[in-house]
Amino acid sequence: MAIKEALRELRGQLSLLDRQVSARAELKDVDLDCLDLIGRHGPMSPTALARQAGLHPATLTGILDRLERAGWVVRERDTADRRAVLIRALPERNAELFRLYSGMNHAMDEICAGYTEAELDLLAGFLRRATGAGRDATAALSGD
């Protein structure tokens, strides 16, 4: 099926792009993944981040230590629960990532400009459903 092949090629190309960004930002691939989750979902607890990233909490501790030492994130007390800690990305440092992804972001803007709002809604719906299927497949494998 052509759509599955196109998605597979896209996944591979985005993986290569992420590797280049990671190398230029001097991050490990998993560090970049965690930064992306924090950036998209806002400040979050280490437990929530470990769950979202599919990582063991002990593994996540090492990742957060690296990210904090390099100035990408800070650990802060949760104002709603002073016993809890939240991980927050530092915007000034994350601007570096936006710069590294700017070529792809610009290209995506140009591609999207060639579609109607209805077509973009259809594509976004398809991608959300495909993401959900990936999430379900991941959960099924992690249950083994």
C-alpha cells in the first residue's frame, strides 16, 4: 500500500533529521525525545515523563541529569504540591532546537500552503489515527 510505504519513508527521514539535530545540539537521541515531550506537554513530573517516553525511571534520572547539566531543563518544586518536582524546558536554550528544525518547518509551511483547510483537516485526522495506532501497538508490546 502506497500510504504505508510513504509513512515508512517519512519515519526514516525524520529519524535522520532528528539524528542530525541531536548531533549538532550535542544531545543523545533519547534526550531530544524527552525534550520534545516536555516542550509539547509543558512542565511535567519525572514519573509522567518516564511514562510518556516509555523509559524506566532510573534511566530517566540519568537523562534529566544530563539535560539539566547542559542547561536544557530545570527541576522545580510544583507550586500545587511542594513535595513534587516538575521538569521544565528552558526557552532560551530550546530556541537552538527551533533554529535547527527551521528548514523543515519552513518546508512544511510551504507544503501545507498547497492544500485546502478541508484537505489539511483530513490529513491531520489520518495522522492522529495513525499515531493512536502506534501508541496502541507500543502499549501492547510493553505489556509483554
